[in-house]
Amino acid sequence: GVGVLGAVSKGKVSFIAVVPDDLIKGSGLKAGDIVKGVAQIAGGSGGGKPHLAQAGGRDPEKLEEALAAVADIVRQHLG
């Protein structure tokens, strides 16, 4: 499955997303797309490789909302 972690440090939000090879090949999911969508909720952006990506945000109060949106973001990318 897809994994997304988030944390607040020094007043900013950091995210990391991972997607296994079978989901990348089978469904076209990319960690960079997922983490970018999550970070936008927290006022940020990011990206990376299909299997591992990082992002940051400026609004630590949005961490829980951003993480709660992961399932919907994954569904959107699955079509």
C-alpha cells in the first residue's frame, strides 16, 4: 500500500510518501503526485521519484487535515 508520514518541526510541516513498485507499474501511482497534493493542503509543495517523495508546508495547523486527505488524493490519482 501507499504510505504517507507527516511531522511538525520548527514551525513547519514535513511529509514523506512511499509507493511500492507494484502499484507504480500496475496503477501508475507516483509518490511525488501524492505528496504534492498532501502538501498543498498545508500551504506547501514537493515532489520526488515515483517510489519516494518529500514535501513541506508552512501551516503546521493543517497537518491532521492533510494526512486525513491521503485516501482521497490516492483515489483521485487512481481515477
